Amino acid sequence: MLFTTQIKQLRESRQMLQRQVSAALDIDNAMYCKIERGDRNATRNQVIALARIFKTDEKELLTLWLADKVYEVVGGEDNADNVLNIVAENMMEYKLTIKK
């Protein structure tokens, strides 16, 4: 879990307690603990707020969060590499279409 590992490292490097982070997010401490353990998914807005709280790059944190979501869907599939390649190809085509 890339995202959960990162937020735990960020919290610890800033010597913050989980209850401080949960208070800053305005959520229950137990809920934040579940997010940090990977038992519950953070929302996009929570990820953005965490980037602000930890004074870190929002785009990087959102990327890790989204990567975990993708892995959750395709990670256990035998053809995950093929699926991701198809998605990447379609995204490239989409970007080229938009630029025209």
C-alpha cells in the first residue's frame, strides 16, 4: 500500500500523533487509524487535506492514492499487465485527441 505507507511516514517524520491528524481532518481518530492501516479508503478530499497538513506535494500523494485504487482492482488478475497496457495506450490516444 503505497499511499498508506507514505502518510504514515509523513506523519511520523513530522512527529505528529494520529489523533492530531484526525482532528485536522475533522474525522474520528479510529477512522484515521483505519485509513493509515489501509482498512478504509481515504476520499480524494481527505488526500488533498493530508497533503496540506503534511506540507507535501498534493499531486504525488494523489498519485499514490490512485495507484493503490488501481492495484485494488487489477492487482490480483493474471492479465493485470495487459490491462494496464491497454489503459495506458487509450490514455495516450485520448491525450493526443485532446491536443488536436
